[in-house]
Amino acid sequence: MKKINIIDTALEYKKLKTKIDNSVFNVLKSGVYINGPEVEKFELELSEFLNVKHCISCANGTDALKIALLSLGLSQGDEILVPSFTFVSTVEVVVLLGFKPVFVDVDFRTFLIDIDSVKKNINKKTRVIIPVHLFGQPVNMKEIMLISKKHNLWVVEDAAQSLGSQFYIKNKSNQFFPKQYTGTIGHIGTTSFYPTKNLNCFGDGGALFTNNRSLAKKIRLIKNHGQVQKYTYEKVGLNSRLDAIQAAILRVKLKKLRQSNNKRRSHARIYNSKLKNIKEIFTPQILTVIESHIFHQYTLIVRDKKNRDPLKDFLIKNGVSTMIYYPRPLHKEKPYSNFASSSQKSSEELSKKVLSLPIHPLLSRKDVEFISELIIKFFKS
């Protein structure tokens, strides 16, 4: 029986082996393993790809969020709005730095931060909003930036799952057009290059983006021990640098990012077409147009939570791996439960009903059709 993995990093390496090996060996021969030309070239190429003025690499996506918050001049106890339905890094860094996370709910159908919930939770202590472009779809950044301007709030975009997605806006003729890449719309954007991401390396890595020169300067200081030059320190900083080998790998993969994101969209279209008449599930809801979404995950909502785990087991028995992102909303997790001020209804319900299917770009059309047919068979049996 063929096994279809939720992600296949080994196969991805096999496809790019020659180019990646050459790039890595060139770094090894150079003797420059931290910072240096490879890191500088990668930052420049990624900034050009995203059309953003400043791209600053770092050690991982969690550090990127931490560095972003450290650069904003916040005070202990300042409140930061975070969605409850997301990966733990988003809230983890807030608590570690001594700020107060305020959980907001997500929209049940899109998984994205709920705008009304954001508005309801703003008060005099609120300083930052962290919208998460979950599963590869952009949050409505037009609304977020309007809220930011009205209340004088910082916006730190968590684009760890959305690198390459674009926020689309509607014109007067009700047509949607791409505006900006996620991670470049707020005051600071952050991302991760963890091996499962759309743009990934063979270890840990991350980056921050901004069009603000002053913030870029602070970010570069903080990520490198607060140094203005070697052994001259302007502020307390971190040791958070992307190594040259990972930068070399990322430079190879960046050239393929548009192509691989388009492949994910192609898979999503097949899933949508095959599964649209299955009343027992919701397929991912697209806010604007499918081109805006990069489908880091293709996540179903199983209407009756009693069917979610049996469906997962059925797919596993037939060789298809799946994942549950996320089994509990963050306000229900032990370290963060004391910050929960109210029920997050959609987040709590989604955690019991979501199931993510394989959608990586190395799947074949037959693989996606096979998975779809299995799901149809499960609900018709």
C-alpha cells in the first residue's frame, strides 16, 4: 500500500539534490558559516521577492516574533491581542517578555482572527495586534490597519504559514486584485523557515520584514547581541542568526516558491471540486480569490465532531497521513489558561472538528484524487 505523507521533506531534497548539494559545499569550502555573503544574498533576494525594503534573517520563527516585540519599546504588562487558534509561538513570546496576551477568537469558516473580536478587546492598555495568516490565507489586513490607525496600535504580522500569499483588495467593479504580500503590510512581519513550511530549510530559520528604516535598525541590533559594531553594544540583544548553510538552501528553494505555491493551489482546486457535495464537511473558505491563498495546510471542518477521529483513522488505515492543527485552543493550554478572560467559541469548536490533508507540491494529481475518493467513501459508507 502506498503511503501518502502530510509532508515529504526527503523527496523534496531528492528533487533538488544537485543544486542544494552544490550550494552547501560552496559554503563549507568558503569557511564563512555565520552571516557572510550567503545570508546577505538571501536577505536581498527575499526582500526583492516580497517587494519590502528590509528583510532581516534570524534563527527561527519564534525568535522573529520575540525580536519584533522587543523592537517596539513596549512596557511590562502592555496588552497584545493574539488569536487563540494558532501555533503556540504567537502567545509564547508575549508571556516570556512580560507582556499580557489577550486572546481573541477566530472566524469559524476561515480560521482567521475575527475582526469584531479584535475590536471588542481593545482598551487603553492594548499596544499590539498580532494577526496570524493561518494555513496560508491572508487576514483582512485592510481592516486590521484601519483599527491600528484608529487606536494607535502596532501590527506584527505572523506570516509563518503564509510566505508568498498576497492580500487582495476589491475595486469599484467588484474585481479583486493583489496588493501586497503578507508580512509586508503591518509595521513588522515575521516568518519561519521550519522544514514543513512552504519556503523551508533543513533546520531552523526565520526572518523579519519591515518598510520602516528605524525599526529595521533596531531589529538588526537586537538579533545580534545589540551590537552596533563588534564588541560595542547599544542595547540588550539576542544571539539569533541564520547560518550560511541554511541561507544557501533557502536561496535554491526561493526560486521554486511561486511554482510550488501554485502546485498547492492546483491540489486545493481538486479537493474543492471533489469534496464540494459532501454535506458532512466544510472545505476551506476563501476570503477573496484562491490566488490569495498558498495552502500551507488544506484543512477540513468536520461538521459532526464525532466523525473527525474516525475519518482520520480511516485515512491512516488507507495509507494517508493527516494532522490536527490544533487539538486545543491556546487559552485552554495549562501555561496560558490564566490569561483566558472569556470563551473563544469558534476556536474551541474548531479544535474538535478540524483535519488537515496532504497538500504539499510533490503530490500527484492521482494522490489528491485518491485521498478525495477515500473521504467520499467514508461518508457514503
